[in-house]
Amino acid sequence: MTGKPLKQIHLAAHFPGVNNTTVWSDPEAGSHIEFSSFAHFARTAERARFDFLFLAEGLRLREQGGRIYDLDVVGRPDTFTVLAALAAVTEHLGLAGTINSTFNEPYEVARQFASLDHLSGGRSAWNVVTSWDAFTGENFRRGGFLPQEERYSRAKEFLATANELFDSWHGDEIVADRATGVFLRDAKAGSFVHQGHHFDIHGQFDVPRSPQGRPVIFQAGDSEEGREFAASSADAVFSRHATLEGGRAFHADVKKRLARYGRRHDQLLILPAATFALADTDAEAEELAGEVRRRQVSGATALRHLEFVWNRDLSSYDPEGPLPDIDPDVGDDHISKGRAQVRMYRDPIATAREWRELAAANNWSIRDLVIHTGNRQNFVGSPETIARTIDEYVQADAADGFILVPHLTPTGLDGFADKVVPLLQERGVFRTEYEGPTLRHHLNLSCPDDRRAAS
Amino acid sequence: MSSNPASRLHLAVALDGTGWHPASWREQVARPRDLLTAGYWADLVAEAERGLLDFVTLEDGLALQSSRPGEPDGRTDQVRGRLDAVLTASRVAPLTRHIGLVPTVIATHTEPFHVSKAIATLDYVSTGRAGLRVQVSPRPHEAAHFGRRTFPPLGPAELRTPAGQERLADLFDEAADHVEVVRRLWDSWEDDAEIRDVATGRFVDRDKLHHIDFEGRYFSVKGPSITPRPPQGQPPVTALAHRTVPYRLVARQADVGYVTPHDAGQARAIVAEIRAEQEAAGRAGEPLHVFGDLVVLLDDDQAAAEDRRGRLDALAGEPYESDARIFAGTPARLADLLQELAEEGLTGFRLRPAVAGHDLPAVTRGLVPELQRRGLFRTAYEAGTLRGLLGLARLAGRYAATA
């Protein structure tokens, strides 16, 4: 065999979230808030030698039509607090948290991540997200509304400022010499000054350098600015392009931007979110996939999802009947609040027209349409099929690995851990043991210090 | 001797670095190079739990530690650098089973929304053992770490002026609003809001989720929380107080106040003042613990404790002074003192070990058995939650419909 060496796959576990992907109505579904669920999920991921566990975040309960959205899982824990506790029940697993740069301050977030990195022995990661809506800002004393064009500028400066804080300690300041009475080598340890458009702060950072130096940085945005942000500043991208062709295009696009920032191809990992339906045979998996989709999209859920596009109350429609013949309301005020995906529909009138045609051509009801246009599972099949497909995608540069999103809490990862992971290990593309203590080891990323030394 | 639970004392330990004496890190028993590891804190809390203590508090701040109250001191001969207290408490929670975990949170610079869900999550992680110690920060250099407000110095000179007094009152009023928001958010989900009704497809009953619509002088917060009501409903809120303005915060918002009387007379006066403020705040008759704070150096004989204090002071280059009374002596003498102070109305004590590695085990293995012999301290954990240990009932949320 010639050609390039096999790429090693990176795998992560996304704790099932507050979207309709999560099937809470399953008799097997457990708590979304008790720590035992998080511990089970994390231990399963660690047993399977996954790179990390991933937590999403949303800082205001979603509303639709002026009322709290009640059809999906509602409620989740504080990201930092639950990750710190998970560090106690795992030894190697990376702990990745989504933390908003709009509703926080760099000093506080930097000390939380530096603390988490110490408390986990170097396993922390930060998915840096930005927000824009005044709706969520209402939960915060500082407000937090940002014009669209300021979002990435704040996020970039937030991250740069946090990095200045992480780097304000070098790791050799604490001497703690009992005999001489010198605890700190340098009275100025942790000194920083940052004067910028969004932040003007100075002083001394109070958390000495952590095992990884800085948390691993994730970026999740898909826009032009988001991709540039990732290329300039992130260690990994949490992408939503999990198809072969879409993934390859995204992978190529983002990786080619790296050179502009003097970064190598292997300094940024592309890790799409991926759902799966796993069963003993491909046929059974197909059946399971369909069944799960129908559970994910009840009639009521289908109507609410159609409202994302129509932007009006459709509760009088029959989900088993045809699509509405009225057009979407294209006013500025959206019926759905606290949900990023409604912004994907940039031309609702056109989307509605397309969907009506699609439904008519296939004889689909509203619910059928939402089931079919929504996100089908990315990987459907037997353990062999799924292992092979994931490997093929990674070797074809559609991704460097996947962040798996099971539909069941907390047991949704068990089957994948027991049946798919051993096959990936047999193929020689996934670790059988952790090779180092930190998340940067798992992801094969250098520490920030090394990067500086190399340049 | 009475073993009636009502006459028993509550006991907490305040953890801070290698201990409260600035030279504590130089003792052989100290582990100054482990302060940034989870294992260090897990060991301390396990020791406190072995002694059946009600809870531990974890000190915190948003700047390097300083021997000067209002500014950095530039010193290199004391412990500097620390970890976030809430995260440390949470890291330790799964490793313990009974003891309460009460991290410090600085109300002045933090978001009550974040604090509320963090403590609620600590309560989930510990299955009902979370609390919160709220603190204000008037320090200009901490404000400069956030860059959102500029604080002029607020030292003893400023506090003698009306303007200084007004700023102090503002800081504590803001903290009271902060706690009010934290508490409302804990109640913003009714206990049975999660219904998982498969028939109607509803995960929650949204009539049991409540906007808190807090609008105060300093900020407004909409709610509800993103985190369901924590296991205890309301994790205990605690605060340290030295004068009338902070006593008022304790009286208005706390479940436990820490105070620093240096003798029985002061204890009596402080308790009377807090009880009067409690009544003025409309909380008369509600349970509110008043704990005495004491720095402790404990040894098997009096001379050894005093010698150790002298040695530590010599290492530090100056006698250690504290807001709290510093006790150096035997566990039996300390038990005498606690009994004497308790007679003035203190319901418990928060002990600050001068040297964590020495004085914490001296509390758990010396003082606790002594108090147990006197019928003044529990001999086994009698409740599964921190509220339970403190004798506080679990209450329905404020928004729950009273049918």
C-alpha cells in the first residue's frame, strides 16, 4: 500500500441537548439534570476512549408565540460547574464547554477555565460562541445586545483578552521555598494590560498557569466571519457539515484559510456534529432511524417547526394535513425567540414555496415534510457500516472526526461505545488507550508555549 | 448533659490556601505546591467530613490575595494565586457524601443569573449540599479587572465620611439585590415543573415556570433560570458581617451570618443587633443562624499552641492580626469558649484553621470528640442535605400556587 498514512479519528460525545433531536419520551430516557446522567454519559465516553465530552449552552429558555417552548427538553445545568464535577468521575476525558462571550467578562471566564484546567489536570476546552439577542440579554445585569457586525469583533477581542490572561503566568512563578520564605518568584506575576474597543482592563490575573496553558479553543459559527475566526484563533471547529460532500467542501475551505494566519494544516481540527441510528443490521437500523425520526417530530413539534419559517401561529392546522397556503410573515419580530436556527431561513417566502412543492410532489403531510426536511441521522447502519462510513469520511477529509449527538440520555452512547469503537480500533484508526494526560495530547495539538517556541 | 439536637452546636470550617496564618505555608505539614490541585482540596474536605462538620466554606476573590484590605501588596512571601471556589467545590462534591459545600461568590462583579445556576448545579452535583457565601468587593483594583466601573478607594478614612458610608451601603444593597435575584431564580421553576407528558408531548408544564421580572436600582433580570429548582429548593445563603450595614444584609437575605465577636459581651450585642434587623426586615421568627468566626491554633497543651503561634508570627515577621478572635490552646479550652459564646445566642461557629494541615485535623479529631462528649455535637450525620443539617425546612417555591 502506498499513499498517505491513515488519519486517526477523533471522537467526542455531545450530551443530548434541548432540541427535538433528544427523544425524552422514550421509556429508557433518563434525567437531563441529575448528575448521575452526566456521570454515566462521561464514563461511557471515557470507557470508549473518546477525546472529549461536549456541552452546549443557552442562556434563556426558548419561547414561541410568547410562551416558553415546552415540547423539547427544557433545563440544563451550569456548564462550568457540571464540567468541574465530571473531572472527579473521569481521568482522561476532555471536558468541553460552550461559554458565551457576550454575557460574560474575560477576567471571570479566564479564571473559570484556568481553574477547570487545573482541577481536571489539563482537560478543559472552550467552545467560544457569541450571541446577539436582546431577548437573552434580559437575563443579565449587563444586558448584552450586540449589533450583528459587532459579534465577532467582541468574540475575537474576548478570546484575545482571555489568552493574555492565561499567558500572564508562565508556570515557574511559584517557588514555595520554606527555608527562604519565598512563595512567589515575581511580585508582578499575572500582570496584564488590555486596552481595546470592547475591553479596557488591567491588573494581575490570580490563577497561575494551568496544565494546558490555555483551554483548547473551539469555534462553532458557520458564516464567513466564523470561518475566519476559526482559522485565526481556534484549535477545532464544531461544524454542522457532516455529509461527505458538504464536509469535504467545508474542510477544504476552512483549512485553506489557515496559511493566512501562519498556521499549519494540522493545527485546526474539523469536527462536525453527527447523529446516528445503530442496530445489529443495516435493515434494522433503517427501521430504527425512521422510528426515531417520528418520535423526534411529533405532530405538535412539526407545526412549531413550520412556524420557524411561516413566522405565524399555525396551531389551527392539522399536522397530518397539507401545508398552509398562506405565505410566511416576513416581519422583523420573530415568533420564535432564543433559537439560532430560525435565522437559517433567509428567504422564508421562497422556502415555503419550495416546501409546498416538495410536499405536493411526495404527497407529504406537514409532519412528513418536517421529518424529511429536518436532520436525518448522519450515520445509519450496523456497527460495521457505521465504523466503515465514519472511517471513509475522515480519510476522505470530510472531517477529522465527529462529535456524536445521541438521541437518548444518558444511555445513547452505550451501543456506539461497545460495538462501533472496537471496530474503529481494529481498523487502526482509533486509539485503544489514552496516550497522554491532557486534551491537547488526545487532539495532538501542541501547547501554546510550544507554538510560541516553534515560531 | 443535653443531647437534644436544639442545644447542639453547628460547626463549619473556612478553607483558604494552606490556612489563615500568612506563614502557614511554611509549616512542614503544609502542601503549598498542591494548592492548585483537586487532590489537595478533596483531602481537606474529606477530613472535615470525617469530623461530621456541617459544611466547609471556600474563600475566593477576583484578584490576587493581599495583606492590605483595599489594594495589592506586592508581597512574595505569602500564598498567592488560587482557583475559583465554585468550581473547586463542584470538583470535590462527587467525592463526598454528607458535608455541605459553601463557595464564596463576589456579588459586586458577577451575574446573578450565572451564580444562581452555578449554585443550583452544585446542589444537583452534591445532591442537596450546596450553599453560597456572598461577599462584596469595594476594591478599586478588582473593579479594574472588569473595566465596567471605576471604584475610588474605600478605606478607613473614606468610611468615616458620609460619602464613604453611602458607597458602603450601596455595595451591600446591590449585594442584597443580587441575592434576591439568585433566590428568585432558584424558585423560578416549581418543583414539579418537569412533567414529561408523553400524551400531550409536553416536557414541562410551562405554567410552573416563572419570569422573575426583577427590576432594582442596579439591574434587572427577567428569568426564569435555565436550571430547574435545585434539590434543596433554596440552598443556604451565608455572609460574613462586621458592622451594621452588612448585618442588615444578613438579616434580609441570609440563612447563616458569620460574625466576629471577641468576647461574650460582643457576641450578645451583635446577636441582638442582627435579631433586631431581622425583625425590621420582616423575618422575625424565621430561622437565621448566627455563627461566630474564630481563627484557631489547636494543640494538646496550651504551651504548644502558643509556641506554634509565636513561631508562625516570627516566620511572618509580624504578629498575625485578624478580624476574628484568634484562639490558641487546647480543644477542651476551645470547647469551653464555644459554649460560653453560644450562651449569648450564637448557634454555631465557623473555625478558620491557622494551619490547614494541622488545625483542621485538630478540629475534627480533637475538638469534635470533646464537643460530642459534652453532648454538644452530632455523632453521625442526621440529614442528607445542608438545609437538613442546619435544621432548615425545605420550603415550597415562592411562585408555587398555594392551592
